[in-house]
Amino acid sequence: MKFNKLMIGLLSCALTLPAFADDKPEEVTIGYLNLVNAQLVTKSLGLVQKEMPGVKINYIKVGGGGDMLRAIAGKQVDFGGLGNPPTAIGVTRGLPIQGIMVLNMLDYVEAMAVRPSAGIKNFRDLKGKKIAAPFGSTTHYLLLNALNDEGIDPASMDIIDLRPNDIALAWSRGDIDAAWFWEPALGKVLKGGDAHLFTTSGIYASRGYPTWDVGVVMDSFAEKYPDYVKKFIKAECEGIDFWLNNPAETAKIIAEELELTLEDATRMMKGTEMVPCSKQLTQQYMGDGGAESGFVKTLMSTGNFLYEQKRLPKAAEVDLFTDFMRTDYLEEVVK
Amino acid sequence: MKSLKIYLKDDKNKKLVISSLSVLTMFLAWVFVTETGLANPLFLPGPKAIWLSFLECLHEGYQGSTLVEHVATSLYRILAAFLLACLVGVPLGIFMGISKTINAMFNPFIEFYRPLPPLGLYTLLVMWLGIGEASKLALLFLAGLPGIIIATIQAVRDINPTLVLATRSLGAKKMDLIREVYLPGAGPTILTGMRISLGFVYTVLVAAEIVAASAGIGWMIWDAAKFLLSDVVIMGLIVLGLTGIALDFTMRLIGYLIMPWTRAAGLNSKV
């Protein structure tokens, strides 16, 4: 009897699944980076859930780009967010992902802090010092580019791989002299007193090294549920609009999500530039997704840089990046 | 054919043949799935890619250090921590085995921290000892210690009490007992404990090198994974495994040399 019931259950599952599979996912898993951007607003206000009634929404907090790559490679997320270096790595290595929207542009929410007692006045003074950055992230990329521009050999100093939270810990113990990392850990270090701001990612953006985070979706998900990709973008766009129109409310949400004071949250918000979805398709950002669009250009220079650093086995290929940048979903959302 | 049968009759030869065959099968399966495109090369590169990355790391290095330097850095960490664990663990184990009082004093701590996950412990060690070598060595040391202590306690307790009584009746003091009876009698079991312990030290190597390292085979594996360089990851794991086997063999060799009374069992046997 039991066996029969089981068989009927299995059969009905097998019969009904294909019928529904194409129009509605059972659950959607969103990996979001542990940083300050409008995804926290979208998450807190439940905007994705509102767009996808009846679908179970899971949020997973991911520490940095390297971890997000692993999560994507392991197919643990449907949607994710990636900085330009991990994007260049993932796309060149053939991860099945598509870039669908601009999550944020990085300004002084990422910065390099130095210890005043270490006597660091310029990049040359870093020689022989201990500097931390999360390897493979936007800040690691900027640090190496900055050194490169100044003509300084990175081997002349001790650059170590630490995650932002570990940097804050190592800083309070006095183990490191400088670090390029991001909020909220950055704020903790700067507030501790024994640190001052040396340079920011925003300054390097104006010198031709823009860094940003792009929203990505897994190929397989986008193929099965193209409508849900649009729903996701729509929800995130709403979150961005909310951020731009209600800064005070947003600060409260950020403070709550990241367990910060309101003052800190407000400061960090100003360090991140949110791009309204209606502007994301201009050439400065995603543009037409072609070789001349801002994002593809950044990916090309990032990819080539990582190749020189032997972090990538082959040089960047523009076709891979133009294929990766999918503007069609966003076009339909903002239309 | 007949000579093969005779060859296989010897248990030792039979074991060798079966082991070789199973490794070969595994290798062929690897070649098959990668050559036919069944496996995504991003996750499982073929043997050739692994070999090429091995050559490159050997000659040009990975991120500033050659493969030999990475291995040397890790071996230094492993051996320093393991030696320290032996220097503390063996005497402590002997005393804990002989004296119930000493056992009762130390046992709660060992039993408490032994099952803790190394990464959880590591966070605390980094807070206390910083991001340098000290915290890495401490983590490896703590991973190796319990195995040695527990094996030593057991080894000491297994010694035939008649031997102890006999030696005592001949006028031996406690230190003589330890030197002449406990250490030689417990030696083989202690060595087994040390070998198991070395395995534990190995398993936490990658964890120990995750935070703020810039060299070491564990760090290399971790770093390469971040950049999806799976050929380097797999190559690193193979190198790690082979050095582990080599170290274990060295330990058995040392045991064979310094404990001649165990030689009857032969070098190949599990002590």
C-alpha cells in the first residue's frame, strides 16, 4: 500500500514537474556581497519576493569576490554580484554566467588606510612594509595597478592576503602597516584612530581604473526563466531608486543590515555610487554591451592585467566579455 | 603464467599488484573523462594540464615562489609544529599513563579541545598570536598534540606490569623505569600515534595557511582556487599527498632504525 502511494507520488511529480518547470522556479538563491549597496535595501524591503510571489527567496551573504566565484562555480547561487576582477576571471575561465546590471560603482567605500606611525607619505614608502588586501578583489587589483603606475616592484614589500574582517583584526593587533579594503571593516579601522586615509578607489576610478560590481545570473537559470531575470532586475532597480530617493530611510536599513551606527551607514552610503537603471545603458556603464562600452573596456584591461600577473592562463578576449554583457533584459525593464 | 601465480602467492606482492592496478584504473578513468569531454576542464583538467602546471610551478614558480619553496615553507611549518608536539606530547603522555593524578590534571583540556574544528580555533589563535608564523605553528601543533598523547598513554598502560615490578625489584628508580621499560616498550605504539598525528597536522595545513600567508603549498592551493586555477589546485593536492606519503615512510624508517626490536615485522608492515 505504502509502496503504491509512493509510486503514485513519484509519478505525479514526474508528470507535473516538466509542465511547470519552464515558467516558475521553486526557489531563487541570491548571493550578495558583504558591502554597502542597494542590494541590502532590496533584500530588507523584500522587493524580490514582491516580484516573485510564491517563490522561495534565499539570500546568502558572501565575503568577497573569490568566495562568490567559488559559489558560482559550485552552482550554489542563481544570482550573484561580482567586482570587475573576479568577473574577468570567471568569464575568461568560462563560468556559465551573464552580466545583467550595474550593482554599484565603487568610490571611497573602498580605500587604502595606512598607520600613521609607519611614516607612509607616498607609495614609495611602502617598501619593506606589510600591506594587506583580499587577493583577487577590486582593491588588490587597484593596489597592484597603483604600484605599477608608480614603477614600484610589488616584491619590494610584503603583500598579504586577508579578508576585510581579518584586516580589521590584524590592524588592531598592529600586525600590518597598510591595507586597501572596504566598508564596513574599513570604517572600524579608521574609527580606531591609529589609521588615516591614504587613497580611495574613487580617486583611482578618475585615473582610469573604475571598479564596480555587476549583477550576474547563471546561464542555466536565465535560459529556463528569462522572465524571472527581468523580475530580479526590476526589484533591484526599485531598490536603487529607493536608495537615491530616500537616503535617510536607506541609511536606517543599511545600519540595521550591517549592524552599524546610523552615522557610519550614512558615510558609507556616500562612498558608493548607485546608478539608476535608466542610466545604466549609457556607454559609460553597460552601454550596448559592445567592445566600446565602459564595462567591457574595464573588463578587457582587468583581464589583461590579471594575465600579466599570471592569475589568468590566457589574455582577455573581447568576444567573451561582449557575450557576457547582456543588456537585453535591462532594456526591457527600463523600456 | 605459473611464475606469476607464484609471485602473487606472496601476500606482499599481491598487495602491490592490486594497489598498482587500482591506481592505474583511476588514472585511466581520469584520462577517459577528460579526453572525451565528459568532465568540464574548468573543474577537472586532464593529466596533461596538471603536468604542465607542475613544470611551470617548478621552474617559474607560483606567485613569487617556486614549487620547491612552497613545499619547503609548508614542510618547515609542519615539521616544526610536529616536532614540538612530539617533544610535549610523548613525555606528557608517559606521565599521564603512569600517574593517575597527572592524567586527571590534563585530560579535561585535551578532551575538550580535541574535537573542536581547526578553523574555529584558528580565529582565536590569530587574535592572540597575530597573523604571522606563530598562529600557524600553534594551530598545527594543537592539531598534532592529542593523537600523540593519547597513543602514548595507551602504550604505557599496555606494558606488562610484571616487567615494571621485576625492574623495580632490581632497584630501578622511576627515571630508570621510564628509560629502560616504558620508552622501549611503548615505542612502537607511540610511533603509530605519531604517524596518525602527522596526518592530522597535514589535514589542517590549508586551514593554517589561509590567513595572511604568501607562500606554502596550502596557501598555493587556496589562492589558486580563488582564481579558478583548478590545474594548480589539483597539482598542489597531489604534491601534498606525495610529500605526506614520503614523510610517513621516513617516520617508519626512523622507527625501524632506532627500535631494532620491532624489525621482525619488517619495514613494510604497519607497526
